[in-house]
Amino acid sequence: MNQNFLKSKDIAIIAYGETKLERRSGKSPYELAAQVASELLSKTNLRPQDIDGFATNNTLSDCSNPFYSNFCVESLGITPRWLQTTDIGGCSPIGNVARASAAIMAGMCEVVMLINSDSPSTKLGQSYGGFRSEFLEPTGIQGPPGAFGLLMNRYIEKYDLKFEALGKLAVAQREGAILNPNAYEKNRFSISIEDYLNSRMVSSPLRLLDSVMFCDGANGLIITSTSKARKLKSKKMVYPVSYSEITNFNSMSMTPDIVETGFSVVGPEALEKASMSTSDICMFHPYDDFLIAEMLQLEQIGFCRPGEGSDFLLDRDISYRGGLPINTGGGQISAGQPGLAGGGLNLVEGVRQMFGEAGQRQVKKTDNAMVTGIGVIPYGRNWGSSSVLIIES
Amino acid sequence: MNQIRHKSAIFPKPSILTQPFWNAAKEKKLVIQYDPDTDSYQWWPKSISIKTGKMNLQWREVSGFGTLYSYTVTHVPAHGFEDKGQYLIGLVELDVGVRILSFLSGISQENVKIGMHLRVTWEQLNDEINMFMFESRDTGI
């Protein structure tokens, strides 16, 4: 597992694109994808016929269509020789960076358009079978907030959780959203730690301001070989240098410690593959469906020890000005969660920062970025998939 | 039997795989899949043993006793649970070594505690389905 096909920087990310996040936009994921595709092609001077690989996420809004990726490329005028739909929830976008890199290196395609698009605040099409409709939903549990409420109480049983630390994270991300023109407009006002602590309970101890809100939106990248990027005279390039992913972590145990997640495996592994330690990381863009998930990632990737996430957050400046900037664009929690495209939000922010194009929220040190993904709510555990991507300049 | 939920709630729909579980539930018996090759139980129902990959599984009646591993107080009710106000959902560790998600019946926010002793109880949803819940095994709560 420690073989690292990305280490030699043979793969480059040469452009990013993103729509503004909106609530109930009335747009389909195809319309939002087109907006990002147009931006990506314009930035790279490529035409649709120059794209020979296409990767995307499954959507919440059009998942009843079993041929989503096919409809998507037809709507964009792209004829891929490699086409990939990935359905590991919030891990799909960074998972697709790795899958696209592998496909390029295997010679299946040369220039990949990665599009993450979804409009769940306009339309929801999902219907869960299996354990979810028979043994989970009938209990009365309130979806993901219920699962994270169980997780938080178990964390509190094991460790000292300081809610003001989660509040500090909420406030820092909100500051990023205010400075991010693509953030959901109605979220672009400042909040205080008191506002976080006073926000209403959803599935206690989980509060409203612990949580994401569905928006409509899309984002994407152009990924190609470094040699092709040079031929295209790409002005800006960053390189995915390490990726690790795990699904169904700890599955052999019927009674696992639910505080321990797949990040305890993929975090250290991704760092080792890149020959880096956490102190080398210039900025951290963790998947943020709920604030506690970010704290667990800090602990289990190794930024601090288990149980010390609260003090770690309280002890440092985590804004774009600080030593370890976290989710500088507001993250999903403050900028809005574009459904299953959400894992691409912090990915694109990481690339934007590394390109030096983050405007008023630009971080100073941009040698690298760590981006993560979390996917899917399983039965009585923390989450289904965990993944870590490291990008270097 | 105190009705917890409305008909608008999501009711379990048995499959060929899970019908034995719901048949036992009708008689207020809790059965869990048992793997004789590893002498262990697994929950939720699956077609194979996740430890051996073999399809050699049995349904065994268990005591229905367990302890509370974690809980959450639901402030925004799921569909069909609107009349319950705030209610508790628990992750219950059964004495046979599996965890089961469940509505917690008759336990207040003041009295709930991780590690508390629980036992299974049943809510009749219709002629076909008795839904499992857990209640305190200690007196006076």
C-alpha cells in the first residue's frame, strides 16, 4: 500500500472552476456542470474535443438516472475515452483526482475534466435500500445529525470536548465565507463563539451551527500529465503527490470504538507516502459535514494526539492569517454544501490558494495543501469512506 | 401498547433475508444472526458471515439485554415522530456482542446515561411488524 504512483509529479492540476453556491437555484446538475466546464475550458484554451477523460460524482438530485455521467458528457459535447462515476460520497472528488491520475498514467486518456455537480436544494432523488430503510430510518434517528450526535456523545465519554473550540472553528470558517464571493450569500455575515453555543440543538449535543446546509453548486478541475501541461503552456500547475483512501474501516468488529475512524489509517499513510509530517502541511482543507469530524481528523491524521483536538484548535490561529489555515473559503459548513459535489469545494479552495488567487483570504505559505474526504453514513459507526490527498506546488 | 409513531413514519419492509427476524419479532422474540464457524453474532442481517465469507448462518434468539453505548436527543423529529417532542435514540450494545440502533422508550434526558442497563421491548406497528425498542432494565427510571 505504500507504493506511491504520484510521487514523481507526473500529473498536474492546471485549472479549477466553481459556481457560486445558491439555495433552490432551480438548476439541474447538468446546467451547473456546464458553467464549470465553460470556465475550465476558457482558462485552459481547450475545446470540448480536447478532453478525452471525464470523472464525476454521483448526484443526489439526479441519482434516479442510472446513466448520469453519460448524459453529462453528452450535454457538454465531450467524447471521453475514459469515463468514471464515483459514489463514495464526499470522498468522490479527491478520489477522482487519484483515479484520473491513474487513468492518465495507464494511458487510458490524457486530459481529464473533473466535474463535481449537484443541486439537492432544488431536487432530491435518493432512495435508500438495504439496512438503511429497514433498520436505521424506522428507529426515528434524524439522518446524519443523529449519527454525529451519537458520535459526539461517545467522544465526550472518552475525551474532554470543549465546545468553544468547535465554536472557534465555526467562527474562523465563517470569516472565510464572508471573504469568499462564491459562498452562499445569506451565510456571509459574521458569527461569534456565543452564537455557536446558543444555536439550537438538532440532535444533541449536535447544534445547528455544527452542521452543513444543502445548496446547489458545482466545481471542477482539469487534470493532465505534466508533460502535456507543458505542451499546453499552462501558466499554473500544482501536483497531486499522495493519496490514500479506505472504506468500511474496522468492519470486522461488531463493537468498534466509533470515535476511531479511517483517518487513523489513511492520514499517517498519505503523509508517509509524501515523505512529510503534519508540521510540513501549509494548509488543511478537511471535509466538513460537521465540526466534530474536523476535530477527529486533526487527531487521527496526527496534527495532535487523540483527545487533544480542542486544545489544538484553541491554541492557534486557524484563519487564513494563521500557522495552519483550515478551510479558508468557509468550508461547506459556512459556504454551503453542494450535495455530493461537496467534497470538491475544499479541493478547489486548496488549488485556488496554491495558485495565489484567493484574494483577501490568500494564505502566505502555499507550498502544499492537504485536502480530505468523508463519505456516507453507515450503520452505527462514524462514516463509510475516509480519504486524504496532498497537493504540492 | 403506547404508540410512538404515525403511519407517515418509515416502516420496515421485510425481505427474504430478514423475514425470520420479523417473524420472531411478532412473537416478541429478538433473534440475531449467529455464525457457528466463529462462534459470534453479527448485526444487521447479511447473506454471508463477514468473518468467514461463508453463507453458514443461523438465527438465534438472544436475551434482549444490553447496555447503552451512546445516545442522542433528537430535537428535530423524523417523519412520523412529530408527536414525541424531543426523544432519545440509542446505540445499544447487546450482551452477545453486537450493537443495535434503537428508539429509547421511557427514558428521560435527565436519566439517560452511557453504560445504563437496557432490555428490548416492542411496539406493534401493524399486523406484520413489531418494532424493537429498548427500555431501562433498572427500576425507578
